[in-house]
Amino acid sequence: MRVFCLNAPFHRNYSSHQRSPAVTKSRTLYYPIWLAYAAGLLETHGFEVSLVDGPGEDIDLAEAVRRAQAFRPELVAVATSTPSIRNDIRAAEAIAEATGAYTILVGTHTSARPEETLARAPGVRAVTRKEYDWTLLDLARHLEGGGGDPEGIAGLTYRAADGALVATPDRPEQADISELPHVARVYRRHLYGHWKRYFYAITRSPVVAIITGRGCPYRCNYCLFPQTLTGHGYRRRPVEAVVDEFKFIEREFPGVREVFIEDDTLTVDRKRCRRLAEEMIRRRVRVRWTANARCDVDYETLRLMRRAGLRLLCVGVESADQEILDAVEKRIRVDQIERFFSDAKRADVLVHGCFMVGNPGETRQSLQRTLEFAKRLEPDTAQFFPLMVYPGTRAYEWAEREGLLETTSDYDRWLTPEGLHRSVVHRPGLPSEELRRFCDRARREYYLRPRYVLRKLRQVSTDPYEARRTVKSFVTFARYLFHRDGGVRPAAGRDPAA
């Protein structure tokens, strides 16, 4: 049986598989990592799969439809995100009409709005809720066995034969994820012709992104994946399997400069994190790596990870105000953040700091305190952006409850006309346009300080790979950094976010 998995064409360089789906100002382009894992699991169980990434290959919908027709699938799975949902539905319906295949939508948006999505997509047969790898596998087996309404498959909302929308029970979290394939092998089979197009501004290029564990025990109210896909239990792949994948990447992706570990928080389990580092050292992993973490990693763990090839940690600082951190359920203290940055510098680990404005309790004074905090912490790179809320998160529920959303159903408005992030949260006394202007100013003040410029010049003069990464990121980002309006002219009634 053949399964066609599509990350639908949309804006050029649109990343549907990132935590805030959009075209970024750095032109970051994410791998379709969740869809790739699902495709790999299907292949592991004997299904013939075609994985097509529209933005990754820079193809249009007509080409995606042509490929689907040539492949002749019985099942089609199309990934979704909130800002692209109308486009995703259009793509799914076009392929369903062209192939006659059973067509299903998967991803973060369908998890948050299953009935609404299916009601808006009359040409689509079903949507998934939460983690969808094993749901797709069960559905493929069901269709291969003769089909009929998939009432026995957990995690589905489907259109029954009589037209009614039916929700099956939720799928329990898959505690053992060791069965998941090495996603790098999936990339090698399906995306290898264009793998060097994938670009993460904080990593060296070319880069390969993988996941070593799913879920996050922390409950930050804005974080998309744990609340819509993976849940709050951190489920780990075996350390040996992760290092096997690193060695495969070294062999099969000539010229790779970095691996990005895309777990929400790699350092949740410190003991396992140290075992991973020790296994990398023992097996002489050569490729450098970057990971997501929290600002609470101890110095000894940082130092060991650095020995194992860690180059940079991406962390969410969010705010300098403890009250705001508490309001978003960050469960971290300002003094922990300060100590982490000090320890990271001692361990020679670079840090990308994310600062998010517009949360509950935000004021003009707290905005300025956060900017000054960023300057004191001195991350290698810093990101300032307004609060982005997505259906399925408690941050969205808060904004909806407080009447702060400018729209709850026009999902196109989560993006600017050119596909950049756009906040739809309007707070009395601190409108989103003001937050956007603050983010633009914060970036200019942070990056154009003589102290920062001199530090970067010293860094790139001694590290040719870092010089290459910095130049590439700067070239794509410069027009937003120097333009007083962030490089984007707002459309009527719209204000581009950071």
C-alpha cells in the first residue's frame, strides 16, 4: 500500500514544523520533522511512502499534485499549522480529488481544532489529534484491510459514511518511542536532493535536525508542541541509538557542520544527558551540535556536553520580571537564569536567548528591563518577539478569555502578507504595534552595540565556520535590522510582528 505524505507548498521558506510557524526574518527553514518521523514509521512497517516537502523543494501545488498522481497513493497525509490551515486544506482537497485517495490532515492545528478543521474541509476524510505516527500506521493497516469507518482507531476525528463527524477516544501517549526510525535515514531517502536548503540561523550550515526525546514536563503556557502534539511526559530514545544516528549523519551527509537536537528540552533528564555526552565522547562523534534547553543546566553538565561537541544551547529567557515568568508558568527564577549564563560562558558554550514580550503583567517599564537584562546576559545571539498564541495552548485560552484576540477564526491573520509572524493579541495600553516597534528597537540596540560588534568580530576572526554562519545570518536579516519599520510595510488593518 502506498502513502503520500505532504508538507504543502505555501510561502517560500515557510516552516510549518517550528514552534511558531511562519517565514522568519532570518529565513530559517525547518525540516518537516514530525511528518518525516511518521513517514519513517510507516516504511518500517512495510508501507511504500513518498515524502514531499513543498517549502523545502520550493515547488508549487500543481507540482505536488502531479507527484501525488504519479505515485498513485491509497492514503494521503497532509501536515498542518494554524497560520497555513486554509492553504493546507486546499492542498489536501486538490490531491484527494486528483487521486481519489483517503486523505487526512495531521499536526498541531488539527489537534487543537479537529471538528472545526474537518467541517471546513469537505474533501478531507479525517484529522488526527495529538501525536500521529501510530495513528497513521493504524489507519494505513485499516485501509489495507478493506477500510470502512475507522471507528476503532484512537486519536482520530473522521467523517463517517453518513456524513457525521465522529471522534474516537484519545490515543494514549506512546511511552516507548524506541521503535521510531532514525529520522536522518528518512531525510536520506526522501529529502537528500535538497537537504542543504534547510537552514537554522543559530546553527552552522549544512545542518541535520533530529529528536532524541518527545514531550516536556514543564508547562509554559505558550509552548505549542507539548500542549498539542507530544504531551508533558519526556519519553527518551536510547542513548546508543541517538549516537548511532550521529554516526550515520557523519557518514551519509558529507559536509554536514552541525546536528540540531530539536527536543523541547534536551536537559530535562540530566543523568541521561550526561550519559549521552559520555557516549558521544567514547565513540568519537566529530560533528558539532546544538540543542534546546532551559536556563537551569548546571556547570558540570555544561562542561561535559561541551567536551562532547555541544556548540550552542537555545534557551527561553522570556522576561527579566519574576512576576511575568510566574504568570506564564515558566517555573524558573531570574537568579537561575543569571547563574546559567555565567556557567555557560565558563564552559565555553554559546547561548541563543529568546525574549518574549506581551505576556500577562507586561508594561512599558518591564519591556525596558528585559532589554537591559538581555544586554547584561550577553547571549551570543538574541531574539525578541511578541507573544504568539495558538489554539490548543493555555496562552490562547487566556487571551480569548480576556478578550484580547483580534480574531479567533481568521487564521490567515497570524501572518503578514509575506508570511512573517504577526501577533493577534491586542492588550489595552500596550497594543501589538507598540510591541512590534519595541522588538525592532531591541534588536537594533542589542546587535549594533559596539561591545557586541567587537565581540563578534573577535569570534569570527578565529573561527571560519562561525564566520560563515554569522555572515549568512546577517545577510538575510540585515534589512529587518536596519529598517525602522522592521523591513515590512503593514497591510491595511495588519501589523507585522517581530
